[in-house]
Amino acid sequence: MSVVLPLAAVQVGAIPLNDDTVTPGFLGFAVFLALLVATVFLVRSMSKQMKKIQAPREADLVQQEWERAEAAKAQRAATSESAPADDA
């Protein structure tokens, strides 16, 4: 173990560290490529899932709102007819 440390110190001291000598190298390129491939697969999967979603159309939403309003009117009419009248 004592032999490894002096060799590492010699190697670091042999090459000056600056922007020209320090590069990401093959490992950096491999990591970047793996992230790029993973992103492509995730985007494809997301596109497939988004196509499966059945979003309601605007006309369907308007129809549902109209039906709710009509049901509320009918319920109010039925409630007012069944309530006893107050003759004071």
C-alpha cells in the first residue's frame, strides 16, 4: 500500500492539470450516451402513454354541465312541489 501512494503522487505531478490536459474521456462519453439513450426510451414510452389517455372533448364537457344544470332544476322543482305551503 505504501508503494501505491508515491506512484500516484508522481503521476499527478508529472502532468500539469489544466483545461487542455483534463478531459471527460471515454467514461464521460459513455455516461452521456447512456443518458441520451435512456431519455429517448423514456420519451417514446411517454408518447405511447399519452396516446392512451381519453381526454373529454369540449362538446362532451358542455353536455355534462347542461345535464347537471337540468338535474338541479328538476330536483329544486320536486323539492318545492313536495314542501307544504305556509298560509299565514
